Amino acid sequence: MSMPGREISTGEIVDDALRSGKEVFIPFIYKTPTDESHKVRKEVMDMLQLRSLEDRNSLKADKWGIPSIGSDTVDGRLNCFGGMGVTDGAMPEDRGDSLDVIVMPGLAFDLDLSRLGHVGLALSEQILPVGQRLPTESWDWPVDAVVIGDGSVLKPRNKSTSR
């Protein structure tokens, strides 16, 4: 799901996927509980399943205005790893198959397909010019392609962009 007014809307893409019978997972952001081994609560994003168009229409806006899953329904939802509910930040074993498409709006992208944003769809103004790179960390992975608002698709310049 996308941030209203700040990112390209992904609502119709989600609706079409649900109408087509596709499995759709959307971000659920939460803080892990604190315990003896974790002195600081960390923020985690898990991908949880939307069950239907009715489920999608029942989402409530979070503090950024993004339609989000209510915490009272999390435990009964499939996560993208094949388990139920949240992972508390643990990396579960791969479920054997993978997601076919991940749609994520972002603030900016460079030509190596690195992205800036928590959440690739972009307007051409959000693509950095040749020679400019976004700062990345070890956990950042480039996207496979960026669909630009004019319908064009930005693909990797070379195979060495994967991290």
C-alpha cells in the first residue's frame, strides 16, 4: 500500500490482484517486545496477507495515512514466509516458493536500482541522474526493475548490481 499524496498509488494494483485471485501481502509495521536480550525495541515490517477486496476495504489509515492491517487481526493472517502472524523480526526458513511480484513505491531510485524509502514505482523526477548514487546499507537490496509513471521500465544496467 502507498502513502497518499507522497507516493504513486498502488491501490488499483492491489485491487486487481485480489480480483484475479492472486495472493496479496501488504506491510504490517510494529515494534518487537522488549526483553532481557533486547534492551531496545526494534521496528519490524512483516508482510501479511490480505484475504479479499472486503478485507482491503476494511483497512484503516496508519499514522502516515497508509491503509494498514489492524493489530487485532494479525495472528490469524498468513505471512509471506508461510507461517501465521508476525515473525518478531526472526528470519523464518524459506517456504519453498517465492513471491512473484513485489510492488513498492519509493521516494527516489538510482540507475543501479537502489531505492530510498521505507517501502518500485516512480515518477521520472524520482530517478537520480547518471553518476549519482543513493546511500545504502548492508541490508538494502536493489529492486529488480522500476516502473516509471510514463509506463517505461528501468532495468539494471548490469548484473553486478545485486548485493
